[in-house]
Amino acid sequence: MYTRVWSAVKSALEDLPGEEANWRPLPEANSIAVIVRHLRIESEWHLDSLKTGAPMPTIAVTASQEGIDAISDDFDENWKAFQKSCSEFLEVLRTLPLLTLVERNKTAYGQFSESGGRMHLLSYHQAIHLAMHCGQIRTIRNLYRKTRGEPARFFPENPSYRGH
């Protein structure tokens, strides 16, 4: 699942010009560059939790605002770092012994894994997070093109959509 979602994210960001990366459909909306920065930060947190069992910021511990603020707004830099952390996450996930993965999930999510409620899973949580933002990115890219009179980049070739 993670591999499939990661492929979709890479495809959604393929051939993204800087103007489009920074475009916002509304002044208060996120741009793709802002989303990629967020994904970079979160993917590095997921990787750290997977590799070391570190508690997941914003879920099990308070995130370091200083650490977040240290990440630049440079799209290219963030995209490269995001790709690196996601690729490394997948490699660690493939090689981590199952019992170690179970322990890392417990320490990463703290109270969630100990409360008797549902167990959070690093690989599943990260894949779902990527999938949700992939949809946002594809929507923003479609809106960008449509506002310029161009056809949508991601348009479903499916007869169940009206106007098809």
C-alpha cells in the first residue's frame, strides 16, 4: 500500500513548474509548495519513529516549533528531502523485523497504543496521510490548469462522471 501511494504522490508532483507549485486557489489556501513542506516534516517524523521508535510529534509528544521553523519554504529543497525520507522509510519498513516494528509502533504513538484503543501503525498512518495530500495536490493542479483554460491534468476517463 505504501509503495502504491508513494508512486501516486511522485506522479502527482511530476513536471511541476515553480509558478504552479506556489499557486493558491484562494489567498488563504495552501499551495502545493506548502503541502510538500508539511509532507517533508511529517515524513521525517515518521522515518525517525520507524527507525528509532521515537514518539511521533503532534500525536505522542509536542512538536518542536523551532525544528519546524528551521525547515525552509524552498520547494525544490523540500521535495528532495521528502523523496529521500519516503524512500528511506520504505527501505527500513521492508527490512525491519516484525517484532521490532510492533514495538516501534507502540513507542511512536504512546497513549494511543497503550490506551486499549486501536493500535496506530506507522506504515498505515504514513500511507493514508500521503494519500490524502496526494488528492489535494491533484485537485490544486487541476484547478491551476482550468483557471488558465487548459484541460485538467488528472481527469478521470470514466463514464460515471457527468460531462464525460
